[in-house]
Amino acid sequence: MCAFEFKVSGKNATSEFYKDVVKILLWNERHEDKIEKLVFITEETFGRRLLDSPMPRAFIAFLQSHHLAVEIAYVGAAEIALVPTRGETNDN
């Protein structure tokens, strides 16, 4: 089982990341079907600076030693497609 989180804004990426990990740990504690992997996707400009630092890296290593794989993926702001609202199109 794999959990995905797409944090569109990289701002506060660490707090969202930690909240998601807690949710997974609680799920795994209460269910037989365990989540084995978290894929956390966030915007690169802010997210990489926050998540690619010593504390989150150490926490990810700790989680992996306790059988929860973590993958962090970054997308550039230009790669995040805006969803058109009613009456608008995504044509450029």
C-alpha cells in the first residue's frame, strides 16, 4: 500500500509532511493492511529548501528503518497546471 500527498505550495511543506507521517503511523497501528510507502509531492522552490535539510532527512532515514519508505518528489511551479474554473479554459 502506498499513500500519496500532493502539497501544491511548497510553503509549510515540512508541517504537512510531518502531519501525513503521523496519519500513516496511526493508520498502520490500527489496521492489518499497512501503508508501506509515502510519496510526498511538493513545489520545488520552497519545498526542497525545507525538506532537503538535515532534520527531515534524518527523520526519513528513521522511518525507513521502521519499514516506511518515503519518496519526496519536487515539481517546478511551471509544471503545476492550473485547473480552469467555470467558463475558463486551460488553452494558452
